[in-house]
Amino acid sequence: MNEIHLIKKIQLGKNSFPAENFYSKLNFSFYCGNGGIKHEVILSFETSVFLKDLIENGQITIETLAKHQVSKLENLKNDANLFFYRYQLLHPKECNNTYLIIFHIDEYREYWSFFIYGIFEIEPLTNIKTLHKNSL
């Protein structure tokens, strides 16, 4: 099984976005890790997968995620917290980069939002068993 290697984190100006409900979709854009190309992705519950799957399959470690500031190590070590994290992979046609987007859809006092923990440029992957067909 391929291990995911994080190359660099794409910095975001804003990481929280409003949503109508848990099944909402977020049209999200960010700039390429190599320069000025704007990439667009639709984040949603339906097109994402639990980050826990990558960890359990040995494709990424919680230590790597903590090192790259997805969350604190103690939060990632808590199995109950791992169900909050979801991911999507993106391989845009405009460039040869592959991105791992880690996010969560949350409700607080009847307000829903998407929270993006990180967008990471990763080494290109040829075969990830847990890839959701809509992730790329």
C-alpha cells in the first residue's frame, strides 16, 4: 500500500465556510503550490472519505498529520475525534500536482460550516485503496 508523503501545506486566508446543512456542497478554490494556477474543488460529505481510513490502512500517520498542523497529536490520537476528519484528493488537469484536502462539516448552535484543516500537496499516488471515485 502506498504511503502518502506530504510535500507542502497550501496556506489559506480563511478556513471556515458557512453551509446550509450536513449535506451541503462547498465550491472551494485555492492557488497551486507551484504558482498562480487557481484550482477549484467541490467539497462534500458525499464525495469525501474518513481520514481514519488512511490512518488504519497505514497510508499516513497521526504523527505526520500533527507535524503538518492538521491538529494537535492528542486530538488525533483520540479515536472518537478521528471520525470528524474527512478528506478528498484532487488531481487538477491544469497541473501535475496532487492535493489532499482535509476538512470537517460541523454544526454549532444550528449553524453549519465547513472547516478546512489543510490542503497539502502530496507526492503523486498511483493506487490508493480507499480513494473515493469522485475524489479525483
